[in-house]
Amino acid sequence: MSILPMISSRALLRVLLKAGFKIVRQGGSHIRLQHFRDVTRQTTIPYHNADIPRWLLNEILKQAKFSVKEFLKLLKRTR
């Protein structure tokens, strides 16, 4: 069983914005984010009504250079 929770795209966006990411652009239903200090940390998240699958959340965290532990800590603070 995965320790990553099922999370909505709205909640994921809220966590990433608190972590120092900013919205660079939005194309349709996908939002492109970039860290304000480290420009190599960037990712794209789908902004749909459904929850983000765990495999996709894992890939987004890899692109954003987040560990699962850091993400879960930030998620607890934003809820």
C-alpha cells in the first residue's frame, strides 16, 4: 500500500504554492509551476475535478524535487 494519499488537484496546488512554487502559465486544464528560487524545480499539474492518481502524484513530486516525507509534512500544515 502506498503512503501517498489520494488528493485533489486543488489541494496539491495549495501545497505547492505554500512550498514556494508560482504559477508560470496555464494551458487549458493544466497548470505549469516553477519554484521561485530554483528554476530547475518545475512541474505541470492537471487541474480537473477528479483526484490525482498516486502514480501521477509521485511523478509530480519527482519533477518538483520533493521527497514524500516533505510533501506529507506540508500537506498536514495546509489542512
